[in-house]
Amino acid sequence: ASISSRHVPWANGESYFFQLNEGTNLQKRNLSTMGFRVLSKPAKEQFDYEIESIYQTGEVDHTNHFAHRHHGEVGYSFATKWPLRFVYLFDYASGDRNPKKNFDFLFAKRRAEYGPTGILGIIFPSNIFSPIGFRSTLQPISTVRLMVSYRAFWLADGRGPFVGSGLQDPTGRAGTFLGNMLDSSITWAPQAGYFRHTTFEVGYTRFFKGSYFDRVPQSPGTADVNYVYTMATLTF
């Protein structure tokens, strides 16, 4: 269930509630997720913002569950010949030594948050702290869009798991710094010709591994991750 309002241009808002029940008596998730979001739309020569907070209560495999997640961003659109927008990003998703008490991201997508979609899934919105993040977009012509983003990631709880990787140091001695991620892409959406219903994208992502990988048990190594992808989206 969700409620949204667009009556105030500088404070568009929405609130929502998700109820998830799945599994058997041995393994199950019974989670209530509620949250709200307040934002303003980007406009030339103006600041814009977005604030979102999410809270979860319930039970995971007979373990009481409470977790929360928060996202914030502040952007500015420059009045340049080529439309340019710059955004500061902040994210926090709670963690715990017990994996069943981490924030559960349910069925969320990753593209707009922590890198490209596809087979690369390094960072998930669970047990994550990212106070340093920037994204810039530039549109040299109407059909081409360039994007570059940078994020730095830490574990919210150093004793908790690095979600999605299978890595965990319950003692917390491995530290919390996961590394830095650089993400870039070029998008072309031709508006005429044979490909007018197709959007093409080429991207490159590099994850610079942090000190956590030097110390965590069963570390896959400290070599950085490089990922290049191409994508085409058809619109009917």
C-alpha cells in the first residue's frame, strides 16, 4: 500500500507499507516494512533533494527482527549549455552480527544505487554505511547522456556479514572499510531511424577493494574488480 502527494513542488512525498510472508515453519520471513520519502524535482539553477527512511519489524526464522535504512541526496542543476547536474549521496542500512537481523532489501533493484545491473552485485543495501558519494550527469546533445559516480563503502556493523559475499568476521577485527566504487556510463537514445525505439548503454565500473579484504577470513583477495558492460533496451 502506498500514498503519494505531488501538490507541493518543493516537498513531493509518499509513504508506503509492505507485508512479506513466505517460507515454511522451519525457514520463513514475516516482515512489515514501512517508510516515507520526501523530494523535490530537479530544476535549472536550483537545488533539489531527496530523503527516505525505511523501518522493518517482524520475525526471520523465529528470530525477532528490527532494522532500518536511510537515504539522502542533495543535487544542483547548472545553467550550462550542456545540461549538467551534480548530486551528493548518503546511505545507511543497519547491520548486526546475526545475519537474520540485517536490513532485508526484499526485492529491490541495484542500478540506481550501488553500481550497474547484471551479473555484478558487489554492494547490497544491507549492513552498509556510505557517507561519501557523488554522481554527475552531463547531456551534450538531446540523445546522449554521460554519467559518472563515486561511492565509498563501510560496513555499518563490522561484526556483521558483508551481505551477498559470504564474508564475515564476527570479532570485528577485519575492520569496516570495504572500498571505493567508480561507476560510469554513456547512454544513447536515438529519436529517429531504425533504432528510435532502442536505448543503448555502455558502462565501466571499478571497485577498489579496501582494508577489509586484507583481514577478513576466507578473503577472495585484494585485487580490484573491473566490469565492462553493454546494454540495449527496446521500448514497444
